[in-house]
Amino acid sequence: MENQWWKRAVVYQLYPRSFSDSNGDGQGDLKGVTAKLDYIKWLGVDVVWLCPVYASPNADNGYDISDYYSIMDEMGTIGDWEALKNGLHSRGIKLIMDMVLNHTSDQHPWFIESRSSRDNPKRDWYIWRKGKPDGSEPNNWGSFFSPSAWEYDEKTGEYYLHMFSPKQPDLNWENPDVRQALYNVIRFWLDKGVDGFRFDVANMYSKVQGFPEAPEFVPGSKYQFPIVHVYNGPRIHEFIQEMNREAFAGRDIMTVGEGPFVTPELALQYAGFDTHEFDMVFHFEHVIKGGLWTSFMPYDFIEFKQTLNRFQTTLYGKAWNSLYLSNHDQPRQVSRFGNDRKYLVRSAKLLGTMIHMQQGTPYVYQGEELGMTNIPFTRFDQYRDLDSFNYIAQSRAMGMPDDLILSALNRSSRDNARTPMQWSAEKNAGFTAGTPWIEVNPNYPEINVETETGDPSSVLNYYRRLIRLRKEMPVIVYGSFIPLMEEHPQFYCWIREYEGERLLVVLNFSDTDAGFALPEGITAGSEKRVLSNAGREKLNLGSDTIGPWEAYVCILE
Ligand code: TEU
Ligand code: CA
């Protein structure tokens, strides 16, 4: 079990539209990524997860695929993709692709056929239902990106289901032909030499058939998000096990399933060592508490720790964790969980320490290693994401004033994570010679790769150390997790233990000093420093003061 490479790996998530533009059209592309491979190698990561680059009309930036077998024009050609893959492999870096199998684009030929007539052989590849007797939607299900999850199709007089936008119809996984067609896609990319996949909303494939009304989730709303009917559905484990068996079992790859509403107990099944599903899952419990669009609210620190600790201890020895605070759907972590003003550098390093010192495989989302922050947009027309537009429309419909909507977007929009990668202090942060598809964060003259590379105290150089430490210390990879001071309002602390070695992690998640003492019952004569984000040499285990956003890691002796 211990020699699987993905357990020792650090993954770099790359959102190619915002990474590097090679031809000046303002959009990142595959050649742009290939030009930056030496940077990725220098960073020290082992795996790149590439967000979708398949043919797509880009209603949702590639999460609406119109052809699983080709590359979208803006990204380049299949030859460019091969060059990228070879460039990664020749540097000893693996490539995992994003697989969106819950839905396709409405421009996918399967859907075009499916909607062409009620008796088309592909009709049943998607989820079509008659309206209620009064002509309204088949049920009250709400979608992520529009009020109703059903779209009426004039031509055939029925509704189709889309849990995301109407341009993203859900595939009907109940139909075995659909499943086989999707397994072909997986095998195709494996045969091309990819090293694994990140499966988009992988716990949504199985829906409760019969399509019952959803219980109230948002009080008083006409449409309700059907969490109990679309996540972790009745046949989900059967489908994933079948996919595992037929599409990728026996290959030396890594798989990670995206799983909103996955509990630690469900993670044991989705990512169990012997359950034949995925190698790991992205759970959402620490980033979405109780529902969607909560990232604009202040988070509950104690609950946050408890959630993460529960995943750490429940999965240990039975399943594998994936560790993240950021991705292309979440606001920037330092703005959300740190202090992106007074303690930007310190708190960015502390959050990195938290992720990298827990048990599981860490994911670094592009720009996180620089301490990139949320973007201070002041107008709606600066936003680009359909999720942001939907939020604006729905909030206005509920009578919410524009300034409140804007401030919620400032804190929670997915666009926060999608502004261009900041390479240098040059025009457009060195991302493009043209006009970027979304504005560059105005803080790029200070926060960028070039400046930070030359600064030994930068967030970037700290991340390189974090990534290297994992290679040097097996306790970081394999150690058990012992939570400490779970009720403390400032500290997040724990011990990792492996083959007699104990690693102590001390993090002060606050703007003020905190008094530290090793809790009773834990004995240690002395400590040896592993890492500090504040220039600390020694920690007095009996009594010491830990500064604001200070992180300290040591071996207990
Ligand atoms: O995201 C699924 C998901 O559940 C959320 O993170 C979602 O983006 C958010 O809650 C909306 O408010 C995945 C992809 O990561 C995302 O980019 C896609 O838009 C989505 O699936 C549809 O493919
Ligand atoms: Ca381009």
C-alpha cells in the first residue's frame, strides 16, 4: 500500500485558460503551459491536474464538453497536447486530466441527436420527462446555474434535466450504453498516456429515479436543490465500481472524485483502500457548510477544525485524504481563511503549512503558491463566470440591493480564482501580450513569480520548502493524526506519528498572540525545528508565545 506514488505526491492544479497565453488572444493555451514547464518542475510538484481542454463551446469554461476526443480551438491542437504531456513526462511529472461525465454540452452530437425526436435511439441518453399536467416543470428541482433544473424543449414537448446550466444536460447513467461510451473515453485518454483523472461531480451520476419533489432547502423558494436525490444516489457505488473495473482497473494511475456532500463515512467507501472506487475524493465539508454560496460568510473556526480532524482520523489506515483549500471554484484561500492585508505573506504560509502537514495528498491551485488574493472588482461587468451571473440574477429577483450582491461576489465568486496567473511585474502580469479575458489582479506588481523567486522570504519559496519536506520526511506522508486543543479559539495544532517519530504542528489562526503549552498527557523532552514562517528557532514546549498567523513545525524528542 505504501509504495503508491500518488500518496507521496503533491498535485498542481492548472486552470489553463488563466495560466499563460502563447498567441496574444488573451486566453491561456496549451503552448503557454508548455512554455512554463520549467517553473512547474522547479516548484517541485509531482503531478499536474489539467482542467478541461476538450472541445467545448465554453458556457462553463470547458466543463461543457462537445467532443471528448478533441482539443478546443482556443487551447490548441492534439499535437500541442502531446507536446505538453511529453514535456511533463520528460521532467518526471505526471499528467491527470479532468473528466466531466455527469453531463455534456448541449452541442455534443449525442445531445443534438437526443433532442431531435422522442424516438431517436439516443433519446434515453439524457433525462427527458413530461411536464406536470399544467405544463410546468416535472418537479421542483433547482439547478446550480439557473432557477429550475429542467429546460423545456419546444420541438419534442418535453423537459430535460440539467443540474448545472441549461447548456449542460445531464447524461442518463441508468442507460448501460451511455456508461460504455464514457468508459471508452477514459480508455482512449489512458492509451494516450495520461496518468489519471479528476472526475467532475463524481457522486452525482446516480439520481433517484421517479424524480420525487425535493424537500425544502432554501425556505420559501419555488425551486429546491435536490441534494438527497442527486448526490450519493442509489446506484452510485455500483456505477463507480463498474467504471473502475471496466475502464481503469490494473493501470498504474491516480483517480480523484469530486464529491460535494461527501461525509467521512461516505469517503471510506468512495476512497477506501479496498473498495475499488477512487484513490481519493475531494470532500467539501470544510469549504461549503450547509449549502452553496456560503463562502461569503465568515467561517466558524472550531467547526472548520473539527470537520478536517474528522476526515483525518476517520480515514486513517482505511482510505486516503485529498487536501485542499483552493481550486477554480473557490475564492482565494488567503482572502477567505487568512488575513490578506496586514498578514498576507504570513497567513498564506500558514495555510500552506496546514494543508501540507496533514495526512493525504496536497493540491496546490495555481497562484496559491504566490499568495494570490481575491480580486477587488467594483462592477458586475468585470465578472465572467456564469455562476456569478446566475447569482446576480437570482439575488436581484429576491430584492437584494446591488451593493450587497457585489460585496458577496467579491468574497465568493469563482472568478476570484480565475484571474490570470501573475508571472512578473510586466504588463498584464506577463500572462498575455493581448487583452486578458478576465482582468489581472492589480496587486501583480508585488505578487508574482519573478519577484518572489528572488526573495528567500516569499510565499513561493516557502511552498517549495513545504513540497520538498514531504519527500524527505515519511512522517508527513504516512503518519497518524492526533488532534490537539480542539476547542481552542486561535490554535490549530496536531501531532503526526510514524514509526516512533512525532511531528508537532502549531498554527495560530488569528491576528493576535496566543499562549502555547504542550497539552497534558503529551510528553517531550525537547523539540527540533522543521519549519517556521516567522523566523523562530526554538519553541518552549512548556510555555511560549506564538505570534499572529505564526506557523511552527517541529519534531518532538
Ligand atoms: O463543480 C461542482 C460543484 O459542485 C461546485 O464546486 C460548483 O462549482 C459551485 O458550487 C457552484 O456554485 C464542478 C466543477 O469544478 C465546476 O467548475 C463546474 O462548473 C461544475 O462541476 C459543472 O461541471
Ligand atoms: Ca491563447
